[in-house]
Amino acid sequence: MTESKIQTKEEALKQIQQWQSEGKKIVFTNGCFDIVHLGHIDYLEKARNLGDKLVLGLNTDASVRRLKGESRPIVNEYARARMMSAFEFVDTVILFDEPTPKELIETLCPNILVKGDDYTVANIVGADFVISKGGEVKTISLVNGYSTTSIIKKIKDLD
């Protein structure tokens, strides 16, 4: 059942257009979501509460390696996509391989674009596009003390 939430860009576009025709507000965010932790859960719940449907762009394994280095991801893209799709507050998961989600955002045209407050609206990829289409760009406060990098470091320090 949750696997059906994992969609291609084309499938997601059709779904989003249907939701928007019903007057629903579509929230889009993206990330690697390598080792899921409280910070991810809190962030995604808050993102979903900004609209009616939450669409998640998920970096492919190759994309994560380019961003984070050869030792990442820890969890492969299929497993990460399945985990993300299992959350009730995530409505659609789309894997993307590009360096940024710009193309995906411009294809899907969400009503609300969201990132963590470690970004400013000025440096959020796709913000200009979403605003030009009448949408909103928001940042969400992150939970202090939670990051995949810090979890990996803690595990390595156990040795």
C-alpha cells in the first residue's frame, strides 16, 4: 500500500494536478533522509500541516553520494523511499537524481515550498519559481541536536 505513494515525476504531476483541481494546497520539500530521526519526523509533520498534501522529493543514492561523499547514503534509495512513504503525513515520494530539485519543482508547481530554517528564502532552490506562480516559500524550525551526520559520528565513536 505505501509503495503506491512512490511515484515517477509524471505520475506525481497527474496526482498533484488532480489535487489542485480539488482546491488542495500542495506542499513540496526535499532531502536525502538517510537515517531517519526525530528531526526528520518533526520537520515533515510541520511541513504537511502547512497544506493539504505533502510531496517529498528524495535524492537518489547517486545524488546523495555527490552531495555527502562516497560513504553515503547509509540506507539505499528504495528503503528510504519505502520508509518515507510509510509516514501518514507524506502523500507522495519522488526520487530525483539531479543536483538540485529545481527541475522537479518547476514540473510539479507546488503551492508551498518548504525547507528547514538552516536555509533562507533567498537560497532555497526553486523559491523564485514558486513565488512567480503565486505560491509561498516557508522555512521550518529544526529540532536541535538531531542530524544524520551526528548520528553517524556517535556510532563511529562507539568503536
